[in-house]
Amino acid sequence: MHPLALIIAPKWRTALARFRQGQTRGKALIIGSVGLVFWLAVFGVLYRVLGYFRGVEEIGPLLASKLLSLVLLSFLSILLLSNVITALSSFFLAKDLDLMVSSPVDWLHVYLAKLGETLVHSSWMVALMAVPIFAAYGVRYDGGWFFGFVAIAVVLPILIMPAVVGSAVTLILVNAFPARRTRDLLSVIAIVAAGGVVMLFRLIRPERLARPEGFQNLLDFITVLRTPTSPFLPSEWTTDAVMGYLVGPFDWFPVIVLWSSALATGVLGAMLHYALYPTGFTKAQEGAERFVKGWIWQALLGPVFSPLSVSKREFVIKDLKLFFRDTTQWSQLILLGVLVVIYLFNIRALPLFTGEQVPFYLVTVVSFLNLGLAGFVLAAIAARFVFPAISLEGRQMWLLRSSPLDLRALLWSKYWVGTVPLLVLALLITVFTNVILKASPFMMAVSVGTIVLLTVAISAMALGFGALYPQFETENAAQIPTSFGGLVFMMTTIALLALVIVIEAVPVSTYLRASFNGQPVPVDIWMIAAFVAVAVICLSATGLSLKVGLTKMEGFEF
């Protein structure tokens, strides 16, 4: 067997065995169905957008090209950030490195194997997302069956180059810092960089391309469309190759530039690996000093939680300590803050605020539908921070399970440690968006009351599903929300949000009808029943989720 294949074979066989052992037909059916629905949704939306673009003479291909360029540029940014973080684990912190580095294997084979591992772990989600996007372009512009090969030929280089560059950046940082301290540094850098990318896209405001009336004249609009988004980046070369094949004339030069750049980048990365990896791997064996001191946390948080019982107080302080000791956890608060700002900025950037008088019903509808969007944002945050709470206990859960400590206190502490910050964030988003939209007092009351009930229920559901589908063996908390349990939690939460929106549509429509006719809002039996039903559903979901989670925790066996 070839040395490279010999290195890759154990990883491949282990992954295949885990898949066969952990995936039942039911799980595979659910995951496949959800993935297919997501693919069809992305394909359908983009197919309609491209159909609109294609119907516009001359400007249509330019709009489609600009859209593809922006999408690929965002993919490139995500890939670079993801590869920088993943390369640290693959090249320096993996458990098989001790055996691999000490074995008589050529350094180039080790580099290629670890580079391939980094590429797969960092790029699989982007690759899957690219399938419906390129399919929509190929079908709408009649690309034919050969377009699939063209798409693969131009996408592979933009997957390879970020993997090589990300691995090189990680290698340089590890040579400057210990690897375990570099992981903390990379987490903060990646989060800040991701927030910067999001802010950059918002400042560019690509949505203005869909509103040509915002330009002074048609010439300015066409000039912006013809100007490359990033002429020296692979995303622009890929766009030129794809659109050249679809609308003509096709030019092989962008494809040649893509592959020559990928090969050149790979050679430079291999040379850098040969020169710096031995020193970097030696430094990776060093430890990292912890900056969190136990007595400081006790002095700061002890008086705050003094009214609680001893077990509840210690559980809460323990969870807060663990959260802030792990940089991969607390550093995501930076990105969360950036996303909240972007969320509010997007609300402010809606076409409602054009200086003209906005219809009352339109503001009310946007304010009402914003509940569903805010609920989805909260569900995503709960999946990242609350859902893994039980799994992060790891193998020490057996100690808590067998000790005389009350598991209710543990569940209670984890629930409120996750719920209180989530509730503050929910109220912040809801109140500010309604103030920006200048919503009526009725809609403000409905929004605040509903979002409080949803937050309480979503947090409980995240904790309950986290206990039902624990991942005690995981080494990375970021992998827990993407498990089967995280998928089931998100699907259930979306169903809850849809049910609440449908029920509350009755009193909101009644309110709109009365306001349109200039009449006082009628407080009838249907309006009261709708709000009571929402409260009962959310509180029932809260109680049932916590009860199921507690029952599952009491039955844990190790």
C-alpha cells in the first residue's frame, strides 16, 4: 500500500465504522430528508432570482455574475477562518501525531494526509452548500450535463487554497506561541475576523444592486456591476470561468489560473511545513498557563448567589468558571455581539425607512413576523450554548450521578445559567426592533410577552434534548450542536415557532382589522384564547422538557 494511503486508511475506516454504528435507518432518513428539503429550498429561491435576472436584457448576466461572486467571496472567507482553526487540531493536537511523527514516514506524506484531513473537516459544509447553488445556475442557464464537471473543476481549487493558507498561518503562529495558548489566540482572532467580514458585507450593501433606482443614472449602475468584486481573489476567477461557460464566451485562462495558483500554493505550503513543522510540533507539547483563578471567581460571584442553596450556588459558579476558562466558548460572545448589531442594522436597512409615510399595517406585519425571526436566532444561540451543557460534563457525569448531590440542582443551575442571558438578549432584540419599527403599544406588548415565553421554552428544550442525546466523548464543543440531537432540537423548535406564529395570527389580524376601520381593539374570547393557548404551549414545553431531561440524567449509566 502507498504510504499516503496507509496513513489515511485508519481515519477512513474509523469514520466509516462510527457512521455504521451510530446511524440507524431512522436517523439517516431524518437527516437525508432535512438535507434534501434544504437543498430544494436553496435551489428554488436561487432559481427564481436567476429567472428574474435572465429576463433583464444586458444587465441580467452581470447581476447573476455579481451575485455568484459575492457568494463565493463569502465562502472563501468562511473557508479561510475554518481552516485556520481546524489546522491547529489536525497538525498539532491530534492524538495520532505522536505515533505518526515518530514513525519512518516521509514528511510530505504526513503533510498531505493532515492537509486532506483539514480540508475535509473545514470544507464539507461549504461543498454541500455549493451543490444547489451551482445546480440552479446550470439549470437556469442551460449549462447541460458537462456543466457539472466544469463546476467541480473550478470549485476544487478554492477549497484547496484556503486549506493550505490556513495551515500555513497556524504553523507560523504555533512557532511563535505554544499551541495550547495559540488555540486561545486563534479563537479570538477567528471570531473577530468573522465579525469583521459580516460588517464588511453590510457596509458594501450588496442588496442595493437589486434597487437600481438608488443610483444617479444607469451608467453608474452598470459600472458597479462590471467592476470585479475581488479581482485578485480565486472567487472572481471562479465566477469568470462559470459565467463564461454559461453565457459565453468561455475562456480557459481563469481555470488555468485557478489550478496553477492552487498547485503553487500547495508547493509553498509544503516548503513552509518542511522548514517550520518540527520546531512547531515540539512547542505544541508545552502546556499553557491558566488565567482564571478560583478565589477571584469565588469572591466575585459568591455574594451574588448567596441567597441560593449551597449546591445550586456551587453548580452555577462551576458552570460560569468552565465557560470563561474555555476560550472557544466565551470568545463566541464577540461574534454574538456583532451578529446582534447586524440584526438591528438589517431591520433599520429595510425599505420601510425611505422617508415616506409607511402604511401602519406593513409596520405591524413586519413587527409580528420579526417574532419568528428573533425566535429562530434564539434557537440557534441556545443550540450552541445551552444544548451542549450536559455533554460538556464529560466522563465526570458519573461522579455527579453517583454522588448524594441532587440532580435537580444541577439541572436547575444549567437551565438558569443559560436562560437568563438568553432572555436578556431576546428582550434586547425585540424591544429595539420594535422601537426602530415604531410599533404600536399593542404589538410591543404582544412581542415582549411572546418572546419571554418562547425564550423560557426554547432554553428548556435545548437542555432537555441535550440530556436525551448526550455527547460525552466529544473533544470539541462546537461539534455537539451539529449532532443528530441538535438537528432534532432545531426541527422541534422551528415547529414550536410556527405553531405560536399561526395561533397569534388570529388576534393580530383582529387588531389590524379594527385599527384599519378606526375602531377600538375588541378583546373577545378568541383573542384571549389565542394568548392563553400560546402561554400553555410554551409553559408545557418548558415543564415537559425539563422533566424528560431530569429522567434521562437519572438513568445515565457509565
